[in-house]
Amino acid sequence: MIQIYFGYSTLVILKIVFFYNNLTTLPESIGNLTSLQNLNLIENQLTTLPESILNLSSLKELELKDNKLVTLPESIGNFTLLQELNLYGNLLSSLPESISNLKSLQELNLGKNKLSTFLESIVKLTSLQNLNIEKNPLTTLPESIGILKSLQELNLGDTKLRTLPESLGNLTSLQILILKKNQLITLPESIGNLKSLQELNLGDIKLTTLPGSIVNLTSLKKLNLEKNQLTTLPESIVNLTTLQKLNLDENQLTTFPESIVKLTSLEVLSLNYNNLSTLPESIVNLTSLEGLELNYNNLSTLPESIVNLISLEGLELNYNNLSTLPESIINLTSLKGLDLSYNNFSTLPESIGNRAT
């Protein structure tokens, strides 16, 4: 058992870190540390917090990740200066209404708890910039979520969501939106209003099509569409001129979408686990491409133009049906890694040896 005594009124401590211990309780005397600004109790065995914690009115960061908290005290609403609250990996099924008093809160992490409903008190946290609710059994989001106009990052991954409200499009400050591992079949057209969005993760949600409005996301740099059921991409995706990373792993593509070759800012393109048999000569247009992953497809040849991808540093082609490579592959002067495992090669081009020297 760990005992801690904080009885001296003259003691001024701004930060306490007790992570990775076996604390099951906190002493009531912790409330004497009225100047405390940062309390880190990550990965302990806490099931409750003492009421005296309400005396920590100067607290700005409270880290309670990976404990065993079932409830929070109503007094948590007294932390009016709190900017960051991390409750990831606890056993919370609800939050006290007083959490709506945390008007200074900018980061709220509720991931991996037992929340089945979205608490309306959260939408009153108008300073919130980062909200993580991943790995909860949430089935719906209220229309009121659109009130959180300051949100820059929203993580709703690995929940039970079937639909999203149209008001999602009101979150115009949003830069990162994570929706992976849900039960979504469609997305609201209002998603196209998120003009500040730079990263969109739609992995593993069984999409068969993309909403037409997605092409309005003109600030998008990262788009993850892995583990869906896409057979093609809309031609209008060419409007995503800022896109740098595109992940299409584990879809149902049988032909290389021509629209991709017009995304000239692409730096990383991943098409693993599809059913591609050919690549177009027009792939040469991807002059910014640094990484190209085509593992687990049915490619038997590569177009000669691939050797003109002057920025390419990594090329992965394992588990295909290749038996030859273009002799001019030596011209890939930026190439640092080439993976040809599990193909049908009996010989390799002489030029590969020349490149090595």
C-alpha cells in the first residue's frame, strides 16, 4: 500500500506524476495541493476519486488513462481551468452533468470506455478542440454535435455508429476526422463542408461508394479507404489536388482507377490486397510519388513508364505474378527499396546489378 501525505500548507507543487503504479486510492489530503496544475495518474488501479480532489481548483491537466474508474465525482465540474482531461481506458458508462462546466477544456479523451450514448453535456464544451470517443459502444450521434465549432480533431473510430448526422458538416474547423471500424454504409453529403479537413480515415466501414461531396475537401492530405468494398473511384476525386497519401488496401478494385493518376501531389499510394492485373502507362504522371505498394494483386507486367517515377523511393510488389521487369528500371534513381518476394522470377534484369554498382 502506498501512503502519501500532503499536509503542509507551505508546500507548492505544480505537477505530480504517479503513472504505472498500483494505486487503488488517493489520500483525502491530496486536496491540500491547491496550486497543483498537472496530475498524472496513468495506468494505476483507481476505481474512484476522493471528493477532496475538488479543491484542486488550479488544475489544468488531469491524466487518468488506463485505470478502473466506474464513475466520476460531480465535483469534477469545479475544475474550471482544466484544459486537458484524459479518461481513456476506464469503465465509465456515463459522465456527471457537471462536466459541462469545464469551459476551458480543449482536449477530452473518452476512448475505450463503456459509453453507449453521446452525452449532451459534451456539446456545451465550446472550447473543445480534440474529442476522442473511439472504442465505445456508441450507436448514434446527436444533431447537436454541430455546436462544437472549435473542434479540430474528432475520433469516432471503432464504435457502433450506423449513421452520422448532417450537422457533422458544421464542424468547419475540423482538421482530422477518424471514422474507421464502424457500421457505416453511407456518409452524409454535408461532409463536403469540412473545408479545413486534412486527414480523413474511413477504413473498415464497408463503403461501396463515396459521397459526391467528398471532392469538396480541397485541403485533404491523407485519405484512408482501406478495407471497404470499393470497385472504383469517382472521376471527380481529381479535385483533391492537395492529397499526399491515399490508402486503398483491401478493396475490390480490378482496374487501376485512372482518376488517381491526376492526383499529382500524391506521395504515398497503397493498393495492397486488390485484384489489379495491369497498371496504366499514365502512372508516370505521379511525379511526386515516393512510396507505391501493390502487394497481393495479380500483376504480370509493369508498364515501361513506371521507370519515370523520379521521386519513387519504395516499390513493393510481393505476391503478384511478375516474371519480368522493365530493363530500364535502373532509371529509378531515387529507389531505396524494391520488394519482389513471392512472384515468378527465374532471372532478374542485368540493370539491377548495374544499379547496385
